[in-house]
Amino acid sequence: MIKTAWIELGTQGNAQVVDISQQVVQAVQDSGLNSGIVTVFCPSATSALTTLEYESGCVRDLQRLFDEIIPANRDYYHNQRWGDGNGHSHARAALLGPSLTVPFVDRRLTLGTWQQIIYVDFDNRARQRRLVVQIMGG
């Protein structure tokens, strides 16, 4: 069986990291399914999903890493074409990826003790985002 839910977010962009673990847990519990997988997908070319220990130092380290390997102030062909200044946002999102799948057993996500599901909005401005949550199982 497949169930679909959504997570609505208002974000500030600029590599803002949002812990969405509780919303995913709630979607799984509301699905009525006992075991299976849950996939979270962001239909956006400037945001991404992963897991991380959601702790201020870890969050800042991740943000700094992206600043170092894909700096915002570099020349990007995307910016030349569109003039919107978010070429770095697209590159960062592509590196991390738009989806994450987590198994669940007895309606509980199988995340590690220090592992949370995070959404990262790399765009260069605030956005309203709607993530797709698909729960498959029985």
C-alpha cells in the first residue's frame, strides 16, 4: 500500500537547515502502515535532503563546507543566463540530492540515535516549500 503526505515549510534560504524528522515520524504514524519505507522528496532544484546530527555545531560545519566547496561569490553560467544569482544554490542541491528514503518497523523510523532528517534550502531568498512524503508498506 502507498500513502502520500506533504510537509509545508517556510524557509529563509542561504543554506538554512531545517529538522523535519518529527513531521516524517508523524506522517508514518498517520499512514496506518506498520513496516516499510518512507521517501521524502523536495520538488526543487535549489534544495536538498539528507541526515545529520541536528546540533548547532554540526549544522554550522555543514553550512561552512558548502561555502568552501561551492562558494556563492564564484561566477556561474546559470547566473549569466538568468541573472538570479542562485547558480551556487543549484550546484549545492545537486551535490546533496532531492530525496531520502528511510525504512520503518512497527511505525518507527530506523534512524540512528543521533541521526535526524534535515532539509536544506540553498536558494538565495526565502521560499515556501512543499515536500512530498510517500510511505510504502503494509
